Amino acid sequence: MNIFVAGLSFQKNDADLAQIFEEYGTISSARVITDRFTGRSKGYGFVEIEDEKAAQRAIDELNGAELDGRQLSISEARPKEERPRRDFNGGGNRGGGGHRGGGDYSRNRY
């Protein structure tokens, strides 16, 4: 089962996250999500525990617990939703580029 963990201290890393959950069962993976530009933790992560009963027990026991002065929010992770791709070419309702002004620039005006 994949578990979402929010409220982590910004100093926590993957190994710290795994250590929090290791008493509940075999950890397949533990990952703290970081900002791609700064490398700093975003304060949340994901843990995969192989045994669903153990994972549910971890959720039940750790949700709302305090760690490093912060309250953890723990739940079963939901699948990532597909989002529409962003169009950076000026399409959509914001206008679509093109020439403004209406003049005929193909002729010589001299």
C-alpha cells in the first residue's frame, strides 16, 4: 500500500521517513519530495509498505502524531490525476499571437 505523509520537518530525508515506518512492516520505498530547483524538502513524502494490514495500522497509529514539533497527516495515497498539458504557445483564450495593426506591409510605401 502506498501511504502519503504530510507535515514532515523540512530536515527529514528518505532514510528518516523509512525509519518512522519500519516498525510497521517491510518498506518497499520511502521518498521525501523535494523542490527540483533548490533540492529542499517540501514537507511531504510517500512510503510503500508491502503488507496492507501493516500499512493500515501505520496510518491509524501515526495520523495526527507529533514529530519534531509538527503534526503528521497520514493517509492512503491516491493515484496521481491526469492534468491537461499546458500550452505555452499563446493558444487558448488569451489570444493567439499573430500580427496586430492591420497594415499591409508587403508593399513598399516609398
